[in-house]
Amino acid sequence: MCSQGGERPSDIDSASHSPRAAFFPARIWPCTRVWIPDPDEVWRSAELTKDYKEGEKSLQLQLEDETIREYPIDVQSNQLPFLRNPDILVGENDLTALSYLHEPAVLHNLKVRFLESNHIYTYCGIVLVAINPYEQLPIYGQDVIYAYSGQNMGDMDPHIFAVAEEAYKQMARDEKNQSIIVSGESGAGKTVSAKYAMRYFATVSGSASDTNIEEKVLASSPIMEAIGNAKTTRNDNSSRFGKYIQIGFDKRYRIIGANMRTYLLEKSRVVFQADDERNYHIFYQLCAAASLPEFKELALTCAEDFFYTSQGGDTSIEGVDDAEDFEKTRQAFTLLGVRESHQINIFKIIASILHLGNVEIQAERDGESCSISPKDEHLSNFCQLLGVEHSQMEHWLCHRKLVTTSETYVKTMSLQQVVNARNALAKHIYAQLFGWIVGHVNKALHTSLKQHSFIGVLDIYGFETFDVNSFEQFCINYANEKLQQQFNLHVFKLEQEEYMKEQIPWTLIDFYDNQPCIDLIEAKLGILDLLDEECKVPKGTDQNWAQKLYDRHSGSQHFQKPRMSNTAFIVVHFADKVEYLSDSFLEKNRDTVYEEQINILKASKLPLVADLFHDGKDSAPAATTSSKISVRSARPPLKASNKEHKKTVGHQVSPRPHGGSCGPWHHLLTLSHLIGALNETHPGGLSPRALRSPGAGDVGGPWFWSCNQAAVRAGV
């Protein structure tokens, strides 16, 4: 009679391999249960019906629906299916308690907990894995917060509050700064989880003064969501930037202030949205409030009337009231001390971007020049809202200056060049405003009291792969490669060194090293270097750049050329292969804003507009950073032309991170600042019995992993 409890040690005639490792036994007895790959269900459970001996070419299996199947075995590799855990272990709240820790075991355990027990949280050592239920659950109230306060992490059911409590307790007990890293793909629930963590700290620690600083910390969320979140095909409230919030505490571990740093703002969304996606929420919120008397001068109508807010199709989100959300945004601005006059000016700048997108550009017959009607209503609104001279802006939107050693020329631009320059200006204005708002939020959260310690909460969008992947996904995935490397360092290398130092007997983990992939991207003559070089070629094209990639990197194990394309390339990242379409890479990388246009904005009659573009503020920082970090890029930065605000990857090396740049070299610098900040904290590395997906690299991150993709693969 077959045992229904799973596999016993005696079922396996092999003593040389751990049951947690990939399984290569010499013999498997009948009734042993295993997992086999399935094209529809990903993994299916099966049971051996016949004794298997090493060297045999197949397994005789019976599926759960009693179907008999012969499972072929590769004789050379002799790699057999993964063993299934005993039933008594299925549903454990900590994955490290499983006898066999591999992909099918992890997915099955998460599926059982989610579907049968309604548990969205599961531990993996000190990592918290979460599945987004896509509905509000009654597990985040004040009573739940106080229930977790003071408790040890393993004494209560897995919960984001348990992670927050552990960080708070370790900060107080060990007097070490802490960090909570929330990672996962779009739609996994990262932003909400980060908010719950901050709410926990605000509730259990209280404020050290009567300034209600904990309320201000929470009030920053609706502002940042309004200006930095958008609807995507996967998530109605997707963060299109990363943020690292340091919450400061005094000696009695009460909140005294906070500071926010932002990373990787997706500027391209300001001027382009894919089908079924939206621009940033603030644009739709403002359009929804256009009928209010105080906004009459903005000359706005519904979002469908503006090019920059209607490209994705439906401009509304089911269940979301943009007008109501806008009121919350205004209240948050007021709570953070942003005066009404400043708020109006912020909304003027946002409205001006919408009008700029509707400016009608007429191509002349020669095809080499363009013009804008002096009576263009939207250009008039744009200039009036920003307080700039109409005739000058009309002229310099269609012309550019060329400076040589002896003369200065004024050159016309083609229709496509004007559209590109117009879009670059719109993105630049929004990025500068984004940085100014973040800076103002930081001023409101700043404290003069001495900070004793802090807890950092990192919420940054994770690895992305879509049907069509472009420059934005490349930047995001490059950032995730760098963060994954940091994760490997903390979780495996440093942990293993600590175990060796303490002479604890255990087997070293051979973890995935993604340095070769990072070198492919950022080393000399890597993807970024060749991209910068092609941008400098007068008639450089995306296709020529792609061909140079094929010629240079065809031998790399992390680079592939698609069979059916001469304009796309594949990068083998730590998480997955991603095919990138090279179209528009050069234009998005250049992101050139002409100085003549910036000079017009500098001369604005509106103080806030002039301040945004004044010398020294053109790269308005979103936050201060440590000066201890020294970063050397793989190639020296090039000196920019004095007539253009160059934003290519080679020109985007700025001393401080901000929301305004999108180039990968800039990402390298800002990520180095971020990693430096994380190195100054204790992220609570993963235990050696870490969650591991065979062939998919290391899964998770210090403290918190939000696994939307795992839920999909588990069929929940």
C-alpha cells in the first residue's frame, strides 16, 4: 500500500545529496510522489507506479486524475523530477520548514495557503512573501497593529506588520539602522505594502513633538502617488519611479522626521502612453477639477481633449474618482505646508504641459522646416500659464542654434525634429517640477532635532517584461540587475562569511553571480557605451546601433539576436530573457532640450518656473545624498554643448539623484548612492535555506518579496 504522507528518507537510495538540492538519486521506489513540468498548469503532481533504477530512460507515473504517463529521462544528465513534500508539511507558514525547497514546492505551498486558508503572507526565513489579493482585507486596522507590537517575528502569523516590528525592535535593541526592501513586479502590491510599513511605524512610535510629523510622513503618499503613479496594463496604481524613505527616530525611538530620495522616474509616460494605460494621475485629477472657479485660468477641459492624456484610450479607471483623489492631493499639500499660491502655480505648470502637447505644428512644403500659427490657442495658454514670451517660444520651438568657432547659425527643424524637441521639453518641465515637489516634501519632513537612528523603506519597481520592451524597461531591468547583485552580496556572501567566522558547519550555497550581465550593459563597449557612441554619429540610427551590438556581443552568454529581427536584441537577465526593440532607443537616450527654450523659461514672470530652470537648479535634487560614495562610470562623461541640455547616457552624470533624468549612466550613479545608503543599514539577510527557483536565479529580497508572478505560476 502506498503512503499518502509523501516521501520518507528510506524512499531514496542515495546518501550523497541533500533533499533540498536538485535531486539525482540512484533509485526511487514506487509510490514516491514527484512534480513534473506541464505546459498548462506549470507543474503537475504524479506518483511512481514502478521501481526506477539509475540509467533507465523513463519513469512510469500516474497523475492525480489517474492518467498513466511515461516520463522520459535524459540519460546524460540523469536529472529526475522534483520530489513532492509530505502532506503534513503543505501549507506551512514558513517555506524553510519544507523538506524540499524548489519551485513547484514553493508555488504549491503558496497556492494552498492562498486558496484554502486565505493567507496572503508566507515567510521564507526572514523574508516575507506576499500575494496580492486585489481587494481590501480587514487585516490592517489599529487593533492588528497593536497585536503585533512587541511580538517576536515567529510568534504571530506572517504579516507586513511583523516585518515592520522586527525592524523597529532591532533598531532599538541593536542600535543599528534598518532597511525594509519591498521588491516585486508591477501590480504585486509594493506601494501599498510600503505604506502599511510606514503606517505601522507612525502608530507604534508616535511623535517626539507636537508637529504631527507622523501625519506628515503619511501625507506624502497621496502626493507622490498623484505625480509618480499611473495606470498600466498590469496595475491601476503603478509607481513609475522608485523611492527610498528614511524615517528618523530620537533616542526614545519616536519619529522626529523623514527624508525621501527618488529614482528612475519614467519621463516618457508624460508624452506617450501605450494602449489601456494612462499618464500620471495628477493630469487626470486636474482635468476632473477643471470646472472649479479657481482653475478657470488653466483653460482645461476633459482629459480626452488632450493628446498627452488620451493616447491610451479610456481615460478613466474603474472605481476611481479623480476629482475626489485630487481633493486628497490638495489636502496633503496643505498638511505639508505648501501654500495655496504655490499649489496654484504647480497646477499651472502641469496644465501647461497638456497645452504644449496640443500645439499644432505645420510642416512646410520643403519638408525641412515647420511653423506654428501665432493664433494657436494651446500655445497661447502654454505661454500665459508659464509667464513666458509668446513670440520667442513660437520661434524656438521650430528652430535651433548651431554654434561654430566663428559663427552662429539659426537652423530650421523638420516636423519630426520639432515633435521630438517639443516632447523633450514637456518631459523636462515635468521632471523639474517632480524634483521640486519632492524637495518641498523633504523640507516639510525635515527636523532640527538630532536623529539617533532611522529605518529606510525602499519601494522601487521590479523586473519588467512586456510584449514590447523598450528603453524604459531596459533602464528598469538594468537597475534590478544592480539591486540583485546587492541582494546576493548581503544575503549569501556576507551571510556565508558570518557562518564561517562563527565556525558553524553547513554547506556553502553556490549562488548566481550576475556580474557578467552587468558588464555586458555598462562596461567599455558594452550596450550603453555603444548606444552613446551611436548618439554622437550625425546620422546614427537605431538599426545601426543594433547591428553594432550583434557584431560586438554575439559571443556573450547574456546576449542573443532574435532569429526573425534585425532591430531587436535579447538580454539574458538574472530573472528572465527579455527581448528589447531598438526603435527609439537613440531618441530617448538623447532626450535633448535646447538651451534657447530653457532660457525662455528662465526669464518667466512666474517665480516658481524661473526657479525650476535657474542655473544650478536645472538638475533639481529630490533629496540630499551622502558624500562618502565615490562612483566611477565605465567611461568618462563628455562635455555638453553650450547650446543644448544634453541628456544622453554619457552626459547624465550628476552629483545628486533626482527625478529628472532617464539615462542609464545616471541610473548607475543614483543606484550607487542608493546601494551606499543600504550598506549603512541592516537589511536582515536571508537565511542559508533561502527560497530558490531552479534556473531562475535567486528569488526575493531582504525582508519582503511581493510575488505577483509566483501567484500566476501557481494558478491562483
